Amino acid sequence: MNVNRELLKGSISLLILRLLKKREMYGYEIIQEAHRLSRNTFEFNEGTLYPALHQLELKGFLKAEWRTAENGRERKYYSLTARGIKQADQAHAEWKLFTGTIDTILASESA
Amino acid sequence: MEVERELRTHLEDLVEEAGKAGCHAKDIENYVQCRFGSPQNVAATFSGVYRRERLLLATISTATLGLVMSLVGACFVGVTQWSLLAAFGRLDPRAFSRSHLLMELILTVGTILGFLAFYLLEHSFVRRPVAKAILSVIALFLITDLVLRIWVVAPGGALIGAFFCAVLVRAAEGCFRSRMWKLTFTVIGITGFGVAVACLGRGASADTWTLVGPVWMSVAASCALVAWCSERYGPVLLTSSPA
């Protein structure tokens, strides 16, 4: 079962921050990692990742660096700033509170 | 542009992945578009990310262009007027009095900035752009009239004349495709307007035609230059991006 893309749109920043908390990655790598960890459940238009990355960079949560790969391809690697690490933890805590509340309501309705 | 470099790299990675997955060459484009999404959607989302920066850049660029054009236009008209008066031996001090020069400045600069405002506002509105641009420019002129009355001097007919000339230039840009026809209409329209106003004020005479006519032609030439610059540089200003 695939997840509704509108649900995914709202949580893309959180996904990016949490993935980059593990290690720095470039855009295509972030997509690959999200696919792998979600066991291919999450599929979203990959082009929409980049506006989200740039938005987070503008807000000061990410920093970026261009590097040349072995195949000669230039890649822009993103990593979290100190503010980004705090924001990642805060966003995760908010998400847990939100989903916990929703689960509680849904559980009470089915009881 | 950095964004272009980044997206190109991603697309190259996708093409490579599609090739490794065994896609045929003709299917790769569909595969990539399916994974990457519509370029229009991506562009629209990006324009939202950098909206504030683009707006700031467009505002600064437009203000600079407006200032430069106003200075060039005012100087051109002033030099033309002085040269004509000197050539005809009519260097009357009243022609260079503070109030007269101020009115001339309001007229020339008001026309140039009025036309620029028309151009930019029309391209900023999506629905009914012409009607909204006209109403916005009228509002801007009314506000300018109020500010001038309070802080400088009552502009009298100068601002009305500037509005009318700006409308004429806008009409020339809208009605004709050829630059030559636009220029002809602008010059004839604005010169005719100026001479008609002068004739009403002072009466039709050889002086009116020989002195006033060329001055108004210089105003018209300045306006035609502004219109050309807007056509040439306007799209760059309106779509400028810092990324």
C-alpha cells in the first residue's frame, strides 16, 4: 500500500533532517536512503526534494558543499548545522506527540 | 546556476539507474519524468522558496532602472530645452526658475516612472492585469500628488500631463508590434499633446511650434527609450533569481 503523497509532503522536512542527522548526503542519496529505509513504501516526486533542501538551507538548518565524485560528477552534499540538529530533534518530538495523539484518538474510536 | 547544476546531476543519476535497470532508451525519459515529477511543478515550488529574495532583487533592479532612466530622461530634456532657448536667443531666466524646472522634472520623471509602473504592474497581476495596472497607477499618481502638495509644491497639471503621456506610451506599446510604429506613435502623440497644451495656454504662435514642439519631442524620445528598455530588460527583472 502506498502512502498518500499529500501526507508525505507535510513530513518531508522532518525526513530530510532525520536522514541527514545520521550522515551527510547529496539529494539522490537522500532519496535512495528513504526508499531503502521505508522498504519502497515512500514514493514521491524526487524533484520536490530540492526545494525542501534549499528551504532548510535558507533557514540555517543545513549547510552544503560541492564535491566531485570519482565518476567526475559534481554533487552537492548536505549536512546539519548545530541549529539543524536541534530542529531535527524538536521536529521528531513534535511528530511523536502528533502521531501519538492521533493513534490515541483512533484507538478510542475503535474501542 | 547552482540549482540547475544540482538538478542536472540528479537527472544524470536517474538516467544511469534506469539504464542499469534495463530500460530501453525510449523508456528512460518516461521513467525519469515519472520519478522526478513535472518540471513546471518543481519550478513553481522553487519560485516559492526564493520568493522574498527574488522580490527584493526585482525591486532593487527596478528602482535602479527607474532612477537611471529618470535621470537620463530629465537631463536629455533639460539639455534640449536649454540648447533651443540658447539657439533662438531666448535664454529667459524664468525658463530656469525653480518652480518651472520642478514642473518640468515632475512631468518628465512622472511620465517615465508612470510607464514603468504600468509595465511592471501589468506583468505582476495574473487576472485582469491591464485594468488592475491602470487603477494601481492612478492610485500611485494620486498619492504622489498628495505627497508633493504637502512637501514640495502643488504639481498642478504637470502630474496629469505625466499620467496622460505614460498612458500614451503604454498604448503605443500595446497597439503596435513594430518598434518603428511604436516610436512614431509615441513621438507624434506626446509632441501633439504638449503643443496642444501650450497652444491652449499661450495661444498658437511660431514660438509655440519652434520652441515647445522640439522640447516635447525630446520628452517623447525619452519615453520611447524607456519603453524600449522595459521591453529589453523587463523580462530579466521580473524573472530574476538569486539562486
